[in-house]
Amino acid sequence: MKRDCYFFYFILDRKGVFLKNGAIMKRLYYNATFFSMRFIDCKYQAVLCEDGVIVDVFHDVPEHLDCEYVDLRGSFVLPGFVDSHTHSFEGGLYQNGCDLSQCDTLSDVLDNLRATTPFGDMVFAWKFDENRVRERRFPTRAELDKVCPAVPVLLRRVDGHSSVVNTMGLRLSHISPNSVSDILRGSDNDVAAHSFHRNLSADAIVQCYMTAQSIALQNGHTGIHTMIGDATADTLHFEMLLNRLDDFIIDFTLYPQCFDVEQVVAIYDKVARDIKVRRIGGCILADGSFGSGTAALSIAYQKNKNHKGVLYHSQSFWNDFVNKSQSQGLQVGVHCIGDMAIEQITKAVLSCQRHCSAQIIHCEYVRDDMLPEMKQAGVYAVMQPMFDALWGGENGFYADVLGKERLKYLNRFRTLTECGIVVVGSSDWYITDLSALGGINSAMRHHISSERLSNFEAIKLYTTNHAQLTAEEDTKGLIEKKYAADFVCLDRDIMSLDDVSGANVLFTIKDGNIVYERC
């Protein structure tokens, strides 16, 4: 089998620290088609960069400029992709663990666990789907103990909302085996996962983020938003990472997942970085997930007519939290999958006495009557197009859980966009792959044709729309003069394809420097 060949370029100072602006002279990138993204037909043939910024754009390649000329091999260039919702720490961590997505039986699962090398003296397994394996169930704690008796094991469901740990894992998490069932859900799931995470060293944590950076650059991302914290009170390594952002090539945008507004503000003030938009939340939960039966719905689940999921907090709780966050200038992000959770956070935003910048993370199930209030609230819908690709369709997971008649209310990219709500693209990595190209393709090919976006609109989810989310419309998201010299260079023109799944990243350029090249 032929293996992909690629290079990473690292610009170093004398101390060996990654620099964001390694360029010391002007550099002209040419032999490419540059899509501005200002409007659909705005294109250039060359771009001149200096000190990480675009200083000029050209419809024809200029001759005899006093600069370095760089040939982009006939590629098609877009602004660098940004993924607006990831769990990059876990994603990087689980790359060092056990991927269970291709297991067909529990025997396969256990064999893979047995063969996995521990990372940080623990075994991490992910992407398990009980609906995929023949037995249609999770492995038991006893089965995990049999294959991994001496090292803690964390096995997480594909949506991250339930897990199984072995006895060593329960001890690590300080959970009594008599107080929980084999399958951990809700707060028990969170306690176990974050207990494993807290037991990693600082070096191991940074290694996880470096792994995430490498994967992001290979896939054309120049920025990713990442969740940090236990989604209740502990910000985990938020302060440490804020202090080390300059160690990375990629732009990491951090989300402290914590309800303690004073703690988050104190950390921001202590580190004193120039951050245009300070944030709180991300995957702090208004509800759960469809797979775990905890997404909050106005109409009961298909197979359990007495169950509508779970709202994790009251309306007054969210009103107080959103108002308090806004008073401190924090942009709020909240995990909302079911319509009742989305409605709850929308009302909390509307309760604010001043303008509130808020993100509805996931925003999967939206009724028609909710749209006017969402638009009035000015919320951003931070969505994952791959969710429809994985679980949509009349024979898909959504139909099985909710019924075919409710499919039209799921992942409504076109409806939200036409209503004037800014939709921003993301992966929820590690839940789906860290791939903007995969998300763009999914948004173009939604199972419901009326919800599909055009190529240009789908690309905007990861470029210009993201810049609106971060209040960087004047510096990022376009290929124009005075904008950041952050580019993704592709081997084909995805503006003109019905299916972009075959497109490859040839180069990733960050701050005017080639940082990844596929050979």
C-alpha cells in the first residue's frame, strides 16, 4: 500500500521555540488560484506576504519583485480552515490509545485493548459504538478486568456521553463499584473521564496538543478551538496552556469549561494575554446526547414514549450564568443538542440586559417556531456537518432514535443560514474526524436536499463565518490585503465539484510560512 508522504516545517529561533512569524523578507506565492472568499468569483493569481500578513494581491503574476518566489504547484488556495469546536486534548490523547471504530464484535474490542500500549500508565479507548458490534452491548467491567487487570482502562462511547472503566479505573476515579453500574453516564461518566485526564503529566498534556496540531496542519487548519476543563468547576490545564500558546504554530482558541466566572476571569487577568474575545464554556451541558437518551426533546424518543431526555439545569440557572458571564465580557458557549436545550439557552441570552455574544454548540434539533427568537438573540450556531453524514438519512441513527418524521428538523444548515443565523463549521473532534474538507462535503451533501449548502456557503463555515464568530472579520477569513497570510492549498478546485471527498491538502501556510507540505 502506498503511504502518504509529507513534511512539517518548523521555524525556530535560537532557543528552538516555534515562531509564529518566521518570515524575514517578502514572499510571493504564485502558480495557484487564490479564492478571496469576499464573493464567489473573486480570485487572484499571486499573493505577496510579509511578516505574516498579505501586503498585496495580483490578478497576474508580477515579475522582478524584490522577494522570494514560491511555486504552489498549480494548487487552489483558500483562507486557512478553522475548526470552531474540538476536544483537541482528548483527540490528541486518544491518538495514543485504541480506536474501536472498526470493531465488529466484543472479541475484537477486547483483543484491541489487550494489544494497546498504555499512555501515561493508562489505556484510553474511544469511538466505541455498541450498535456496531454483533452483541449490541458494551463490554462489562469484568471483561475489561480480564484483559487489562493491572492498568486503568477508560473506554468511551463514540459520542463521549457514556463509558466503561475497569476496576483499576474506578479506583483511579474514586468511584465505589457498588454505587454505579458497568456503564457510566451523566456525572459518573464525566468524573471518570476527567480523573483519567488529571493523572497525566504536564509533558504528556503538551504532547497531546502537539499531536492535535500535527493532525490539524495535515488537514489544512490554521486554527482550532478547543475545550478545556471538566465542564463544571475545574479548568484543568487552562492557565498552563494560555501561558504556552506561543509554543504552537497553529492558533489554539481556548474554552475554559467551567461555571465559575470569577475563576475564569482571574486566570485571564493573571496571564494577561491580548485575547480579542474571552470565552467561557464550550461543552458545558444544557442536555446530553441522542445516543445516551439524554438530549432534551419537546416530543418523546421514538422507542420510549415516556422519555424526553434531560435538561441538566433550570432556566433561572442559565439566565444567571449567561448574565454574569456577559457582565464580565465573556462569550458563552453551551452544548445544546435537543430543541428544549436550544430553547433554554436562547431564552437565557434574551434575558441579558445588554448584547450577549453566545454560541449554541451542536444545535442539532431546531423547530420552525424557534427560529425567530434565535435570530433575535443573535446566537451563533456552531455545528458539525459530519453528524448528518454519519447519522442522517431514513435508515440512519437519527431516524431510529427520533423517527423519520423528525429528520427535517435536524442539522438545518440552509434553514438557519437563510434565517440570518450565522452557522459556523466544526468537527467536535474526537467525535468526528478533524477535517474541514469532510465537513464542507457533508454540508454540500446533506441527506435532506433542501438543507444543503452551496460549495461557497459550505467553505464559509470554516473561513469567513468563523471570523465573524471571533470578531476578526477585518484580519482573518479572507485572502485580501492586510489579512493574515493563513492559507490551505488544495490539489483540486472544490468550488466546482459536487463531491469534494477526493480533495487533498498540498500545503498549509501559517503566517506566510509553509508549515506542512504533502509530497
